[in-house]
Amino acid sequence: MPISEALYPIREVSNLTGVNSITLRAWERRYGLIEPVRTEGGHRLYTQAHVDLIKDAVNLTEQGVAISQVKALLDEKANTKKIDFNAGESDFQNRLMEYAFSFDAEHLNQELDNLFNDLAELYWLPVLSSVTKKLKKESRSGFIFWESQLIPRLQTRMRFAMRSLSPKTEKTIWVESQPGTPQTVQLLAALAMAVKGYYPFVNFYSIYAEQNYKELASVLDGLNCNALALVSDTKVFDENFWSQWADKNPGVVTHFFLDGSLQTQLDSKVNCSLYNIQNFTRI
């Protein structure tokens, strides 16, 4: 279950869907309709995807479909959607670009709603990264407009992600970016790390651009961070600096989100992982 989803207790899910707690538990036990997240104490927690699924189930039952048949219908719908993901990604990207170029806030936000509802993080992270990169290259005004609309939405999703995580009990990670990297890309990388179970601290100011080892190490120590993510969507990358950083801080797990065409040996370092910033997959 994606960790970056908001998590709701069963009482709140009942309020959101109109389905009482007893019925929700019955749908889980008898029909396997929902598989909630469980806390260590055994309490049920539900994601937004669960809430949407329950609402879909309610709509089907109101149309006369027996609850015993609902799961099969919803699974069929989900499988059909998966088949269309690749084509859907391209369609989403084209429409988002069009609305950003034309400064169409209404349709852009509607399309972002559709993107978040229809695709999992695995799919919408690279879509948004690709659109950001293209707009940055092709249209400064379109790029500025795009960030003005997308950043608040990503920050909201980040807040939802952090509701289910705790800096006291979870792994924590400091998310740093190189100068010139869009905030949208940095937030996408932070969300990708939240999916992996990290509680992210996101620094938008790139105060370590002057290669200050000591200050960065001090911040990580103060926050009890044992992980660092460096995000860069440029081809300018100081591998020597970060190689020395890895050597000086062997206890810090360092994740590099870089342009996929860059040639680097950092993945040979202990506790270093490389990701392609275009699709957020390991290099």
C-alpha cells in the first residue's frame, strides 16, 4: 500500500462514504473488498484509494449489483485501467502541457485531479517530472505558471504523506537540491522517498551549494537523519564533492536523483543509491 496516501481511521471513512463501521468490516471479512492498513495495535487505517473504492462499491450496490459481485467488477475495471496506463501517461502529459502553455488554470487542475485519481505514484511521478522538464526548457512563462499550480498540490500530498509517518519512529531523510532544480522536481523526489517509508525534511534553499560539509552534517545530526537525498535535474554535477561526502559520512544513506544520462561511479560507494530523475527508477 503506498505510504504517501493519507490514512483515515474507520470512523472518518464512515463519515466520508456513508457506510457504517460494521458494514465496512463485513465487506472486508466476507468479500475481501478492502484490505486496510493495520497499526501495531491492530486498528484499521484506510487510504484515499480505499475511500474511492468504497464509494464505487456504494454506487454499484445502488444500481442493484449484489455486494458479492462488486469486487469482481471493480477488479475488472482496475485491470482494464492498467492496460491503458502507458497510453494514458502520454495523454496526460500532452494535455497538461497544453493547459500550462495556455495558462488554463481550470482545466489544468481538473487534469491534475484526473492524474492523481487514475494513476498510482509509480506512474504520475514520471509524468509530472517530464512535464516540468519540458516546460522549463520550452516556455519560461508556462513553467512559472505550472509551478504556481502544482507546488501547492504537491505540498498538500506531502502533508498527507507525513500524517502517516513520524520523525520520532520512522526513518528520516533530508532532501536537498542543487541550484536550478525546480521545486516541483524536489517535491516529487521527496514524495518518492515517502513511499519508501522515509519522513522527509525538504530544504528549498540549497544552502549547501558552496560545499559546506560541516554544516550539512550538523543539520543531519541535529535532526537525527541517517539519510540524505540530493536532487538535480541538470547535467552539472560535482561528483568529486559527493564522493568525498560519502567517504566522510559512511553512516548516512545517500540517494542521488540525477539526469539518467550522467555517468557516475557513486553507486559503487557504500550506502549510495542512484535514481533517474526522469522516471524515479534505480539507475
